[in-house]
Amino acid sequence: MKILVFNAGSSSQKTRLYEVQAPLPAEAPPPIWEASADWSHEPGKTELVIRSASGQEERETLPTSERPAVLKHILHSLSHGATHSIDRGEEIGVVGHRVVHGGAHYSEPALITPELKATIERLQVLAPSHNRASLEAMAAVEEAFPQARQIAVFDTAFHSHMPLPAQIYPGPYEWFAQGLRRYGFHGLSHQYCARRAAQLLGRDLASLRLITCHLGNGCSLAAILGGESIETTMGFTPMEGLMMGTRSGSIDPGLLLYLLRHSGYSADDLDRILNRESGLLGISGLSGDMRTILQARAEGNRRARLAFNTFIHRLRLQIGAMLAVLGGVDALIFTGGIGEHAPEVRAAACETLGFLGLAIDPTRNADPGGDADISSPHSAVRVLVVQTQEDWMIAEACWHLLQQRARS
């Protein structure tokens, strides 16, 4: 079975094609074709990289950042050009989509129907860039592969069973009854990293206390006990919690009320500022990309240094919160674009955790070389770098759903 996977980020689009058969492998297999689009580098343009299983690679800059046009180009390349990996569109039988916000109703993968798309559209107000991107991908697939079954896999699902005190906001109870609650996000990544950590440690997942740090353009932590999420940093929307690339993370709501009442800001102004003009970009004035921040910091840029230090302060603060909820920790896991590729961030985040008996090996941290334990041999807490495999988790979820439907 060929399963095509769409994983839409706020500034990127990953598309992967897997050949899936029983029994499923214990570790994530490589895709037989992949495309990665990134429009964070230059306004109005998209950097696109496409690779086939045979090793063919194409790199190009598209003169547009409009997702529908980029998706059409990507889907066309599946069967055309040097990197083509299928001969006919009919070979694509299943398409899985990462849907960021599933609300209170969807905690399991589901076949995409007009009713489900209506729900995703209704929830778009809570995750505007992500849910809209998923709907655009579904429309592109309907046009390119009308015979394919489409499945939604929800990023909120992993956190849907958090204890009620972790879900509820301390406002009127009526808010919770109306669905105004903490949902959490990056669930596919946190779930995969927990499972992979158990493999790397040679431990039963049910016995572990884990803190997973998904750090990229969007950032979140999760406290995972026995394989279940019991707390996370994102909440009703993906804006809560850590400082991010262009998102603010948590801010005193009184500050927002002040800006609304006394500084002439509208709700739309705050939405734009908090989602697209804050975080690393807002403080540095340079970029929301940690790579740019690190380079400018090394060159002595004062605001880049402040942006980095603020990011680390917020990260340490929230790691401490996860630690307290868990009552201890067996492993700290870094993943995502920053978590996997920025040793400076990992080192700084761990610097104040020596009181736990945690210590990282500087040489291992500098070059993990894939999934790796970067802690020193005598560290009481293991520190892992895991290359997240959200795309495989989506393909796997599609496989299981179809098997369940076949049995029923």
C-alpha cells in the first residue's frame, strides 16, 4: 500500500510517500519519495527540495509562496521529472494529513468527509495557518488523486487524555463546558519521541518519566508518564507556552487588555503581532530562524543575544514545570529543527540542571549523528536527541485505521 503523507507547518510543507506492508517495522522506514517546501527564507518565494528513493534530487526556488500553487507543483512531480516515483495517480490509494486542531470531538484518526472538513474549517480560528493549510492540501489531493481515501490524523489527540486539572483554565467552569480548554499540540512528535526514547534506552515505555522538547518554528514541551501525556505547554491554541520563532508564547493577559484599552490595538492587531511578529523575530528584529539568531549572536549582535537568552530562560522555566508535574525525570529529549540541530540550545537548556545529576557530553552534543544519547556516561538523567518522525506516525495511523475498518 502506498500512503502519501501531508505534514503542513506554519512556514513549511513536508510531503512523504511510504510503501507500507505488514508487519509494520519497529523503526520508522525511509520514505520512497519526499518533498520539503520552505517559505521562511524570502518573502514571496518557496525553497523546494524533492528526493526519490533512487537518490535523485531536485532543488528549485518557486516564484510563489501560495500553498495551493506549491502543492500542485509538488504533486505533479510525483509522476513527472527526474524524481518521479509513481507512473499513475491511481497508485496513490491513501493520503494522510496532519491536522493540528481536532477540537474536543476528534481524538482518533478519521476518514475525511464533508462533515469533518467543516469541523476543521470551523476550528481554523484556533489554528489559522495550520488548519487552513490542511484544508488546502485536501483540496489539492481531491483534484490530483480523486480515487484516494483521505484520513485526518490529529495533533491534539495525544494530549486528549491529560488529567482534567491540566486541561481546564482557571476561569469560569462554563468555559470548560463550552470547549474552551487546553488541547496541546505537536502530539504526533511527542508521542513518537517517547516511543523512540524507550527503544534507545532499552526500557519499557510504561516505566519511564520523560520530558520531550519539540523545538522548531513552533515550540512545545510535554511531560509523559508511562507513555501518556499528563501536561504540555501549548493550550487552547498553539500560541501558549514557550517563546517560538515568531509566536510570543505565554504573556500576561493583563498586558493584552492594556494594549486593547489604552494603546489603540485591535484584536486583529494583537493576533498578527503575537503570531507573526513576536518571539525570536520580535526581540531580535532580525529573524524567527534560530540559525540566523545564532550567527548574529556569534557576531556580537546585542538583540540576537537577548533573543537567545530569553528563549533559553523560557525553555528552562517550562522544563522545570514539567519536572515538577512528573515528580522526577528519567530522560530529557530534544527534537524538531532547533532541538535536533542546535547544540548551543541543548547545552544552554541543560546547563542549570546539574542538581538532577544531569550532564551532557560536549563531544556527543556537538555532533549526535542522528538519534543519540548525548549525556555523559555517569549522568543520572539521560539526554537524547531524536529525529522526529511525524510523517511515519501519520502513515502508521492510516494503516491501523484501514486495518480496523477491514476487520469490521
